[in-house]
Amino acid sequence: MESRYWTLLVLVAATLACSASPKPEPRSSEAEIRAIHAMYDAWMEDFEAKGPDGYAAHFAKNGGLLPPKQAPVLGKERIRVWVEDFTEQLTLEVAELNWDEVKVSGDLGFARYHGTGKYIFKSRREEIAFDQKYLDVLQKRQDASWEIVYHSWTSSDYDPSLWDTQWNTEGN
Amino acid sequence: MVPMNKSVAVLAVVTLVSAGCGTACSRGARRDAAADLAAIDALRQEHVAAVNAGDLEAMLATMTDDVVYLPPGQPAVLGTEALRSAVQPYYEQFEIHLSMNAEETVVAGDWAFEWGWASSSMRPLPDGDTVHVEAKYLYVYERQPDGSWKIARDIFNENTPPGVPAS
């Protein structure tokens, strides 16, 4: 009886210990960085193909945008709505995106990059060029893919940017 | 033999539970995480105090040698020397008052991530009109070889669109 008790205790403990989803095999930093780059590629493709839903899908549930000259946009659904508003009025054309660094520590990491392109107002075909730099905090999902927790950016030049326009003052 | 079996069983239970929890559940990890958060909090306060004292060198001492500073309206500033050149005019020409409130800080090994709110006032010296800015920031902290923390990446931007006064 006593032996059964201890066997049961061990089994319960083993079950508790293993009840969480099995973690994928650890990957090297290089493999994690490749996975992060793959996430960014998918982010751009999904934004192109699925619009605001595709854009927001790559954020953590409690993730956030930290855009210039606006309050933070916190939560995946608010991000989707923000992008919906953005895409109703504007088209984003990225001309160039350059990676500066990607660092990983356990299940968290960050990415820094910069890029140029233009925002095009749909209603009047006005274009505003941008030259921006970005810093994102990333986290690994249970399935070992990566998602964006925070996405922040700033203009790299002194010229007035989209964030100084009426879209920003009226749209948000 | 029974006591021995009990000991083995208890050891097995402890081992399995420990394995299931991983380091995040251990008391040591929690204590270290609390210590890291306290150290980061102290570093942020040190950074703010240095800015408010107009002490450029003390401010630079809170940042890594290879710091990347990503302010609005200019390209990335890479490293201590470039940062000193970039911000020195502000320290010489303005009286600055900065306050910062962290919204979320997460430690991951030798890196930590934080976003929060920053409020700054800049008064041109000797007697100009004060400009007030409300902003948000995202910091990446890096653990140093001696175990201390420093600011390694710094991006911030304003919270309000043009024409809307900061509250």
C-alpha cells in the first residue's frame, strides 16, 4: 500500500511536470535569428495579402505600437484597428529595408533596422517620402515561431514626415 | 529498505517538479530577477538624475560604450563618442528637466527590455521659454561583465501630433 502511494505520488508529479506543452528542441542563436527574419518576411507578405489582419497577426496579444507623435497603440485588436484606419487613407511602399542587428536571449530578443519608402495618400495621390529607423522587442511563441511585442520607430531626417500631417491629427 | 525507497521517491518527486518548473520557478531565479529589476530601476533613476543635473559624463556613464541612440529627426547615433557630440549642445544650451516612468520591464538573461513614459522640459539658457514634451521610450538594457546594467539601445518619440499641446 505504501509502495503504491509513493508510485502514485511520483506519477502525479511526473504528470504535472510534463503537463505543459512540450517545448521544441532548443535552436542555435543563428537558427533563432533565421526564424526571426522569416517572421518579418511573413509579416510583410501577410500585410500585403491580408491587410490589417495580416499585420496584427504577427503581434503578441498584449503587444504594442509606439508610433511617432501619437499615443501608444496597445493590444492586438487596437493595432488591427489602427492599421485599418491607416490603410483606408494611405498606401505604404517600402523601397528599401536594411537590417542593423538581431539579438536573442532565451525566449526574448530585439531587432533593429532602418528603411526608406513612401506613404501615398489614396484620396489625392500625394506622396510623402520616409526615412525611418526601427527598434522592436520580440518574443518566441510556444510553437517556436517569433512574434513582435513592441514596434517603435522614428524619422531619420528633419523633414516633416507623415506624422506631422493632418492624417495624424485627424485620423487619431 | 522502505525508508530508502521513500527517500528515492521523494527525490524523484522533487527532481521532476523542479524539471517541470525550470529555472523560472526557482527561488533563486525569482530573487535574481527582483535584484535585476531593482538594479535597472536604480540605473534609470541615475540616468534621470544625471540629465537633470546637466552632467553629460554621468549620463553617458549609464549607457554602454556601443550604445545605439535612435532619436526623432536624425539618423541613428552609434557609440559613446557620437552620442556625446550629438547631445552636448543641448546640455550647454538648455536647462533640462526629465522624468521617466517605466510601464513594463522584462529581463531575459543578459538583456532587459523596457517601455515607458518620459516627460521633459527644456528651457533655453539663460532665460528662454520652456518647451515641454511628453514622450514614450523603449530601452534595451545590457548586463555588463561586472553584473551591473547599462542602457544599450534607446528609442523615443513624442506622444502628441503637431498642434496638440502636451498636457
